[in-house]
Amino acid sequence: MESKFICPSCMVTMRLVKSEDLNHHGTLFAGRTAEWFVESGFIAAASILNPQNIVCLKIHGMFFTKPARSGDVLKFSSKVVFTGNSSLTSYIHVEKNGDDKPLVDGFVTFIHVDEKTRPSPHFLNINPVTEEDRVLYETAKNLRSK
């Protein structure tokens, strides 16, 4: 099968932080953030591959810069920025209430699998277009060795 080149495209999901999402400090629980973070990266991967064939391999990091509280609206922007033979790495950027500085950002790698959940080639290659996409591509590529 011949490889297909794709350009990174951004997927956006929104979340309202509610009282049940908070930790004992009254801020957004990191575990809930991780759930939404992975889900956002998965949505980006599922926009280019069948979601039935995608599983999460690794959260490379979630870097928090500030807290979120009940009533905050979070915008999760995600895109697949790197592909290996069977892997896809999504970059996720989370903003709070329209702030420019991210609340959280980081990378998640997924694996394309067959019906027996074994890694399977997806025949996709990322073609970074913008300078930001090139930087994210190289950063995600370097995550493979860590």
C-alpha cells in the first residue's frame, strides 16, 4: 500500500469545569484533565484513521501553567503532528476562558492496531506546513527515543 501524506489540522473540543471535576484544593483535578487531554488527542487521531483501530500508548507529558476552577471553560486544540510506521503523536494545547497562555499542553502517542490489537501500519505521513508544525513535528519525533 502506498503512503499518504497529510497536513496537520486542528480539532477543537470544549469542556466546562464543574464541581465534580475539582480536587481537594478546589481546582481542576489532574486526573480529569488527563482524561480530557487524551480524549482530545484521540479525536485528532480518529479524524484521520478509524477510531476502532486506535489505542493510547503514552502520555509524554502534561505541563500545567495555572489552575482551572469551577465555571471555567476549557478549549482543547489538538492535532496529529508526527507519525511513525504504526504510531501517531498528537499535540494538545488547552486554553482557559480564551487566555492566550496555555493552561496545559503536551503530547500523546497512539498506536494503529489490527482487529487483534497488534500494531499495524497506517501508511500515513505528516507533511508539516507552518513553522509551528515543523517545530511540533521535530519535538514529537524526538519523544520517540525517550
